[in-house]
Amino acid sequence: MGLKQELDAFKAQFVQTAPAGRFALYTAKIEELRQSFARDNAITEGDIAPDFSLPDAKGGSVTLSALLAQGPTVITFYRGGWCPYCNIQLRAYQAILPQIAAAGASLVAISPQAPDRTLSTAETNALTFHVLSDLENRVARSFGLVYSLPEEIRAALRSVNKALPEINGDDSWELPVPSTYVVTGNGRVTLAHIDVDYTQRLEPEEILAALRSRKAA
């Protein structure tokens, strides 16, 4: 099953099992965000990716410029390990990690979770690539991806024990729009996938195609 099929299957199950009105609420808020999100302010294809240094799940530090010195880097911003769509995506990217490495590239995943939550996400999903903690969304903000959750969504998350202040360690209720980038060794973004609909993610094959295209050139 491909990533899209797995995401769609989970969504279909959620529609059947979610509390009354929950799916409609989430759908409505996605559409509101689609109208309000400043997409033009986000880093996109042709831009230079902002450099960053973030802690990883093992207590080390990962710097984008150091990764780029070794080759292209795939950067994916996800909401957190509490998000089932994110976990499905991360596992799908783990599955293609050998092909990413064969293309001379590396992969990092970034969320605003506190480091202990990041470690849990990496362990639960058996991730062997860099999983980084972006406290207060500083790096996501430099990429132009951050938005604040509306009160209705905050209440819904509280009701299922997913209150972001406890997960992220700050009271902002901010998240990055799920986004995936392919960045070349000189820092130039060659692929940018930014979608306010968190149930949709970039297909693994598109990442590999972008890396192969760069290598062929």
C-alpha cells in the first residue's frame, strides 16, 4: 500500500469512529487555514533554505549546513508523534531511507515537540534518520510554515489528551504546516511540498525522483 492509500485508509476509518461532528470540524478548519495561510511567505522552490542547528532524539545536535556539505538533504516538517498521519508519513520515509542514502542524500524530520517526545516518536516508529526538536517552532517560523490552532481545535485536542502545551512545552498552540523539502548541497530548494491539509503528504517516490533528477543533472 502506497503512502496516499494508507493515509486515505486511516482517514476513512477516522470518519467512521470519530465523535459526532469531529471530522466536519477538522475539515472546516483545514479550509479556513487554506484561505488564511500566507503561502507566499513560505520557503519554496528556488529559495535558499535557512540554516539551522537543532537537537536530535539522541541528545546530539544536527546542523543543516553540515549535512549539506555531505550532499542533498530532505527536510520534512511534521506536527508531532501524537498525529497519526505524521507517523504514517515518517514510517513511509523510513522505508525509502536506503534509496535516499544511495542518492548521496540525508533525511531529517522536524517537529515542535519537546526532546523526550521526539525520542518517543523515533523509537515508536523505528526511525533511524535524524528526528529533531524545534522548540517554539523557531526553524519552522524561518521557513514561513507556522500557524496557530483555533480554539475549537484546541478543545478537540484537549478532549483526547493531546494538549499541545504538554507535548511541546510552550503555550502557543502553534504548529508547522506539514511540508517536505529537497535541498541541494548549495542550500537551494529544488522541491517544496507545502499543504495545509495535514491528511495529505508528499509521496516517497516524488522525493526519490527529485534526488535522481539532481544526480542525473
